[in-house]
Amino acid sequence: MGEVAERARVNLEYFNLDQVAEAATKPLIFGAVRGALIAHAERRTQVPEPMHLTFPDADGDCHVKAGYCLDSPHFAVKIATGFYANSRLGLETNDGLMLLMSATTGSPLAVLADNGWLTAWRTAAAGALITDVLTSPQISEVGVLGAGLQAQLQVEWLHELRPLARVMVWGRHEDAAARLVSRFRRNGLNAVATGISEAAGAECVITATAAHTPLIHCGAFTAANHVTAIGADMPGKSELPPELFARAATIATDDHSQCLKHGDFGNAVRAGWVRETADTPIGTLLRDEATDRRGFSIADLTGVGALDAQVASAVFAALAADLDAPPTTR
Amino acid sequence: MGEVAERARVNLEYFNLDQVAEAATKPLIFGAVRGALIAHAERRTQVPEPMHLTFPDADGDCHVKAGYCLDSPHFAVKIATGFYANSRLGLETNDGLMLLMSATTGSPLAVLADNGWLTAWRTAAAGALITDVLTSPQISEVGVLGAGLQAQLQVEWLHELRPLARVMVWGRHEDAAARLVSRFRRNGLNAVATGISEAAGAECVITATAAHTPLIHCGAFTAANHVTAIGADMPGKSELPPELFARAATIATDDHSQCLKHGDFGNAVRAGWVRETADTPIGTLLRDEATDRRGFSIADLTGVGALDAQVASAVFAALAADLDAPPTTR
């Protein structure tokens, strides 16, 4: 079709997972996520309602998110899939990629073929940042409910911000919990597999499961100074007992309306335990570091496209700087 | 970040515009679009609400569409941008790309870096297919309101289905209309630049403009047997006088709720000239070819993600077959 020659060409860069992983250092991700959470709290972002497709025959779903932080030179579109029959085929369950676009010309700039890792890391960074700010400084004991990738990353990224003296891991599947504990120990963390009551009884508790009903009753959180809930990221999911929110002096959300719609915060509001306006944006708490850290707090995260945009933008900047550096084979 | 090595890798193919354009023959696009329109009419598709971002500083916007035809091995996510300050930078206004995903594993399969051309072609194919089916067979005269790329493509693709004896072109900018007429003539079409009344007075009329108010009054459509309206693809746009719909024996829409929301059909419904249920899916009319073609008809197109999905899938199949063929340099 001859007419295409009339058009300007996009100079679209393609980066594979190895390249993305090398550029995506923890400091870079922490910085991008922190900036995006603050921008989102200050309403300097655009985050359209995500798109969602389902594939019942393959037990799969696909979420498409987009985000833009005003004043950024870039915006991003992210495709994330979860196909739960994949394990039977020897394939990973989760996959996806990010597309970085120019916010000044609309041109596609880069495909970050990250297999979903940037999402995992930005979620870990967002959780770790708010867990660190809302947990009393002297606390170094963490209980983790969940033994999957995100449970692992939440602990490892938090350990970067605040050295953890003790990690108690509970998982629905004991072997997964044992594997996670081994991994933590190999990396020098003092980790132990426990029952759910012991893990929930820690001073700082992180939940990162795919649960659809509260993991444990409210009374189990005997010592908790802070709880971060990561798992409930779509309608129907739930990790925390809703009445726990009534005890919280501070409720932090990454996106007010999204957490109302499909986070644990929304479940608590609908159950009548807290008012719809009881939450504070995570970005505000990160910016002000103003909390006195003495009250009990809960952070509820559902995942915001603005974080993807800033992470993709920062990774691309690092990769592009790399490309501009010494002439080398690619 | 060492943990990434644990994961399976996506075998993501990347195709540039030249490759896409070579694979995207008119018969292939016509076939895919026809199939998708029929599937959509039969509710065998998933088409989430599109996402939309705006970039006021750059006079830009971005639409993200997704689509899936059930039983297809693929689904697609499409990014389309329009940045209207680009022309001042010597760049094209429209850009974008398509991402083809596996509907069985969720893996990203291919980036079709088409700079938005597949959208232009699938829109041309959809318009031409329904214009051909709804216009009386003996009619070979077409009036075109608009002188942009889509006006050009609508005529050229319709000419593939039904040889056109005469094309009358009206454009808001006379020089653009003159250029389009020259192009048509070079390609052997009997084209002439006319006033808007003459073009609207043709037996078959196609509108493909970015107008926000009706282009001309209802009485101007003196001879029209059929009108296809392409331009109104978002809220606020409008090409046809709403009362024209009251004259139509058949109203065809590519997506009922989308055309209600931001097509000319919706404008006519809100103005009280037709009932909300007065339309028939384009795919039904294509499948049945059941119209008697005697009554006056209007087709309203707003663009459906299911078409993108089937077009991307068909192009990928052609490209993959090509790759599987003789071993050659790529």
C-alpha cells in the first residue's frame, strides 16, 4: 500500500526484560514511585478508568492501565495479563509489557517488554514506602500474610528502607511459605514460617494474597502498629476484616476512588465501619512525613497507572542515557 | 535484579510499518473487518470502554482501545494519538500502534508499529463495506464531504467493491480538495471538486470530516439513496443534520451504544428525530445482505476495538506465515 511512504516514521525502541531489569534499580524505582504517588495525591496526574477483558476458557484476564503525570515528557500504557491455566502448560501465569509514549508529540517511544516485572517492582516500592512512613521507627518486626512473589518483594523492598530484625511468614500453602523463608534466609533475613495468628500478631503486618474473604478476624492483630494491604486489587477481593478500619487513626490509599471501588477500604466503607472520606492519599503522607507514627494505621493499595507511567519514563531515561553513552554493540 | 531470570520469556515479534503495509492487503483487511463487524453484531466480541487521555499543552489526545472476537486466538490493544500541534513541528498529526496478544496464554505476541495506518484502513474497509451494501446497485456516483486521508480512503476502498463512475469532492479547504481530486484522477477515478451542495446532492454521500456542527442542512441531500458518516467519533462531533435520520428507512451503526454516545445517530436521538432503538448493527446488514436497497439509509461509524483485533490478528497471521516461509534475511 504505497501511500504509507508519505508518512513520518516512529523511532520506536524495543527493550527486553534483561535490559529493563538492569536499568530498573531499586533507587530508580523508589524515586519514580514516590514522585508519582505525590503527583497523584496533588491531582497532577491523568489516570483513565482501566480496561478489562476476560478469557473464561483459558481462566485468563487482561487489565490495561494508562497514566500520565502532568509535566512529564512521557505517558504510558500498560498491558498486564493473568492466565491461571498457564501453569499447567509450564508457563508463567502473569505477563505483560509497558509502552512509553511521548506526551509532546504522541509518538510511541519504547516497548518495555518486562513480562510484568515493572508492575511487581512498582507495587513493592509503593508498599514499602508507605509501610516505612507509617510504621513507628523503632519497629523492625514484620508479619507477612502471603507467600507469593508480591509478599516476597514487599519484605525485600521494605528491608532496603528499614533493616528488618525478624520476618514471620504465613502462607496458605506451607511449602510456598517454607520456600519463601529459605529465600529470605539465603539473603540474610531472619525469617521464620509461622501460623497465621503469629504473623498477624506482629507490630507491622503486610498482606499480599489473592484472598476473596478476610484472612483472619480483627482480634488477631494484637500488636499491630501498621498494616499494609496489597492483595485486593479488583472487585470481590478482600484481605482485611472490615472492622479493623474502625481502629485506624490513619487510613492511606493510593487512589481514593479505586480503593473505594475494589480495595479493602471500600469493603470497610460498605460495611459501615468507616466513612467514605476517612482516607488520606499515600502521596500526601509521603510528602509531608507528617504522621506522628503513634496511632494505628492501615495502607490500602490497588495499583495506579500514574506509577507505571513514571516508572516506565525513568527506566526509559536510564536506558536512553545508556544508549547515548559509549558506542557498543547492541 | 537477579530474580527475573526465573521467569519464562515472551517471544515478542516486532513489525515495522513497511512489513505491516505489505501484509495488509485490501482483501485481507476487508475479510477481517467484515468478520469482526458480524461477530460484533452477534455479540461474540468483548470491547471494553476505551480509555482517553488529553494533553492540552500539545493540543493532543490519546485513545486506547481493546478488542477481542470470541474464538479468536488473539486479542489486541491499540494506542492512537492525535497531536494537532505536530504539523508546526513538521511531524504527522496521527500516530499509534497495535499490540497483538495471545488469548490463550496472555502473552504479548507482536507489536505492529503501523503509525495508525491499520486504523485508517479498517475504518475505510468498514465504511466501504456498508456503503456498498446499503447503496442501490446501479448507483455509481459518490459525493464526498471532506478532503482528508479518510475521505480519500473511503472512496478508494469503495471503488474496489463497486467501480465509481463519478466522484464529487468538497473540502473546507479548497487546496486540499484540489489535491485529493488530482490524486483520484491520477488513479483513474473521474473526480471533480464541487461546492458542498453538489457533493451532498449525490446519490451516495460520504462524510469524513472533523466537524462539530452539521455540515449542511437536510434539504441539500436531494438525491441521496445512502449516506455514510465517518467523522463523528467522539462526543461533541457532528456531521449530519439530525433531522436527516427521520427520513431513513435503515440506520446502520457499528456499535449501538458508542454511536448513541458520540455518533451522529446519538445527536439525532437526543434531538428527538429517531428512537434510540431505530438502528441495526452494520454486521447484521453485511451478514444478511437482506436490505431491499430501495429505502434511504444512513450508516454511522464510530470505530470498534473488535475490528482492530481482527485486523491485527489477520496481519500477524500473514506476517507469521511469511516468516515461516523461505529462510531469508530479516
